[in-house]
Amino acid sequence: MYRDIWCGELRESHAGSRFKLCGWVFRRRDHGGLIFIDLRDRSGIVQIVFSPDVSAESHKLAHNLRSEFVISVDGEIRLRPDGTANDEIATGKVELYAGNLQVLNESAVLPFMIEEAADASEALRLKHRYLDLRRPELQHNFVIRHKTTKSVRDFLDSAGFLEIETPMLTKSTPEGARDYLVPSRLNPGFFYALPQSPQIFKQILMVAGMERYFQIVKCFRDEDLRADRQPEFTQVDLEMAFTDSAEIMALIEGMIAKLFHDVINVTIYTPFKVLSFKQAMEKYGSDKPDLRFGMEIADMGDLARLSSFKVFLDALDSGGRVKAICGKGMASLSRKEIDMLTEDAKAYGAKGLAWIKVKGGFESPIAKFFQNDVLQQIAARADACEGDLILFVADKESVVHNVLGRMRLDLGKRLNLIGAGYSFSWVTDFPLFEWDEEEKRYSAMHHPFTSPSYESEERMLQLPVEAFQPGAPSDILSSLTAKAYDLVLNGYEIGGGSMRIHKSEVQKRMFQVLGIGDEEAYKKFGFLLDALQYGAPPHGGIALGLDRLVMLMVGASSIRDVIAFPKTQKAVCQMSGAPSAVDQKQLRELYIKVNAPL
Ligand code: ASP
């Protein structure tokens, strides 16, 4: 046996007893007479003292110990002498006086010290991920991740869900990203797609009478990567028959509350705030609003109408919007600082930024276009008092919301308004369709299996054929809404789901509107369309992004810190070197010829 207790478990109550420990040499200090070692295992760190009076042999051997050598050591636990306790570690009041020391393995010179790993370049850390992962901070992240999946499993198990695996070698699922393809050797020229999500299979499990399914599952999307994206990521995926949106939302709230209590001992109050997509966009300029602070966006259209300011009037005349946010205490900004804000607004897509300072009156290049009582009303609506700065954007609605939404977040940070804590909300009633300006067609905002709301379904079924794929945005199609709900935490979308279409005629109509012809629909999703004909129950579900959720729970800034072996922005695994070229023989067996310059 290598150990009879873990390093991090030792306390004052153990003083006087003998224990055997094992782990890695974290730090070594040679004080001539005594040699001190911080021994680290997954549970924590404890100080080992090598004294020639206790064991001359071990003391001699300890001279050769270097960082990350693997050792096993036994000895007596003693209280540290007065004044030498280390309050920063849980074992800081005790130390082990080494008796027998065994060096189990040596370590080559490290590319970076474990305790200084955070300062090493990310490329180097990812190349030697096994060393990076020895960092206590990262080990903590994986403890939290493990506890999270355990809590979720326990919760869903007690709510009657079955964990069922769905295939990894599958057909393309339409989640809107590119597929990772896998060639089939036995079917030359044919490819599997790695699942972007188990969407279709989980719906078919509902048709199959499984009633409640869940899976903690890898999904693959070949997208350009950002800080919180990875080509393979994990979802807590679930689906339920005979249910409705309210039941699924309540279930997830219960799961989250238990999870935060079990894993990080944080109380989360339910029910969560619910905002419609429209409200979220109007007030926060985002469909994943950070509700840890206010600073709501105010509509100034009617008041702008009363002005003679051409930029505002033109925007309104061409169907656009004029809206504003208030920067508390920001009337003191210099002209130069305001110019910098204007540059930000331009970078976000605005043509410019209008502003009014409330400073013993109204100070602004545009004040002259407004009557004083209108300025008063503007200030009241923006919730601006003496000392505040009102910022306006006038443009197309989508531009106004995007720019002010982003500026709200910037100002929230700048003014230190974003408190600690976890602010959950639901965003519901999403549009069913989204106009794709480039392709000049509608696509499904969530995915094409999402059920329209009751009235939208009626209207969609009544649409004349010429209304499908109109070639330009259509008022009717744009106004249809979905029974979809996104779960938002602190400005991040951490989950999304919907009620599904369970009638094949509605599903067929959905494909028609999306310009997916019968033949194409059948080729791609025929198995779902078939299944829907045989007594499909009403059903719905959701998927939560596990990586993002754990990232927020541990306060990490990137999901790479909660994924054991993440990939870089270029989708490369620095450690294994994947993706890599393969043997000609392998390619020949797959009937594949590579054209790319290798
Ligand atoms: N399949 C969806 C996704 O991956 C989630 C869902 O609708 O359940 O986003």
C-alpha cells in the first residue's frame, strides 16, 4: 500500500500518529540541517521534514529529490513549532517527520514549474497538459465537474429519466454548424457525421416510448472557435414525453438549484426570471442578457420624433429606432473619452453615437434640436440624474440593439456594476424563423424540429404555398414564434431547448417553409418523418452546455480550463498533435485521395 491517508487530509488531531503518504515533490527547501518538502497529491499539500536525527538515510536521499519526483514516505505527524504554521493551506498546522523514504520515480527537468504554470504560454501548457493538469486550481475544476455530473445524474435519475446512449457515427443533424465527417470503409464513398447533438435520436426515443431520456454527451461542431467554444463539447441533453415548456423549465430550475447547493453550496432561488425574446432585446439588446445589473435600454423614438435632429428623424423615417442608455456619473467624461466611446459604438456597427450630459442643465451638441421639456422627458425615461451621461444610437433595430447591448456590458464593467453571484433567467418566445440576408432565405432559429407556438402553428399551416421562402423578409413569417426557451446565466447562454413538432404534417410544412423539398427532407430526416407517423407523443427537451456551466461555477474565464484535453483556436490538440496526416494505406482502404497541400 502506497498511502494510508491523503496529504490534504492531515490535521492537528493526527499529531503523534504515524502515516504513510505518496505524491509528487512540489517544492524543496534545503536548510542545511533539515530538508523541507511540500508533498502534493490530488487532495492537497503537506509539509514533510527530513531530519538526520529521525532518519539519516532518508535525509541523505532527500538531497537528491527534485521537483515532481514521485515518492512514498512514512513518518510521524507533529504540530509545527509556534510561529511556523501556514494559514494558507488546510494542513498548515502540521508536518510529517520522514522515516522511510522511497523514490518511486524521477522527473525530467520541467518545461515550466507547476506552481508557475499559469504564467507559462498556453501553447506550452497544452503541449504538456499532464503537467498543467497537476495544478491544484485545475484539479479543483475537475472535482467540480465530476460533482456536477454526479449531481445531475442523481437528480435526473430520481425524476425518472433513463440514461441512454445515442450513436456517435450517425447522419448529419441540423444544428446549423458544419459536420465532422467520418469515412465508412465498408461503404466506400459514404460518410458518417459525428453528432452535432443527439436531437433526432432523442426525439425518436420519445416515439419509442422511453418517456424520459437523458445523456451527458459529447457533441461535435466544426465551427470557428472562440473563447467559450470547442469543436467537441459536452451537453447535458434530455427529452421528455407528455410535457410542456413550463414543466421542463421547472425541472431544470430544480436541477440547477440542487446542483449549485450540492457542488458549491450556493443557494439559487427559483423560479427564474422569464423574459420574452422581444423583452430581452428591447431592454438589454441581447437574447442572453446579463441581469446582474440594470442599465436598461430606453426607447426614445417618440421623443426623438419631437426633435429637429435630422439623424434621428431619418432613422425613424426609414423604419429604424432611436434608443438610449444612461451611464451613471459619466457626465464628467472629457470630450476625448466620449470620442473613445463613439469609436467603440462604431466598431460594434453604429454610424455614430449621440450623447447628452445632465450637468446643471443639458450639455450636448444635439441639445439645440430639442425643446427643454423634451430633454426633461428624455432624462426621466433614461433614468438619468445630475451627473449622468445619456448615450443614443439611431439606426436599424438590429444595429441599435446590438450596439447598445454591447455598450451596456462595457459600461457595466467600467462602472463596476456587475456584482458577484449567479443570475439565471429564461428567454422564451423566440422567433421561429430567422432571415438569412446572405442566402436570402429563412432558416430555423433553433432547429427545424422546434414546435411553433399554438397560434403560429395555425398560421403556418394556413399559409399559401407562395408564402414559403419569399425571397425577402416576410412580415408573417418573421412574426411566427416558437415554443423555445434558452437558459441564461450571467450573460451566457448555457442551455437551449424547445417543445418539438410531433405531427408529421407540421414537420413537413416546416421543411417546406425552410425551402427543404420533400425529397431532400426525406433523404436527410426520413427516419424521423417516418417515426412521427406512428403515434409520436407530444414531447420536448433541452440541452445544457456542461463546459460553460462548470466554467461559470468555478469562475474560470475559458472553457479550456474545465476540459481535460482541449483544442486550440485552430482545433488542434497540442499534446497529441491531432489532427494529423494518415498513412496512404489507410486512405486507400477508404478510397480517399487528399488534394490539400500536405
Ligand atoms: N439539440 C439542441 C441543441 O443542441 C438542444 C435541444 O433542443 O434540446 O442546441
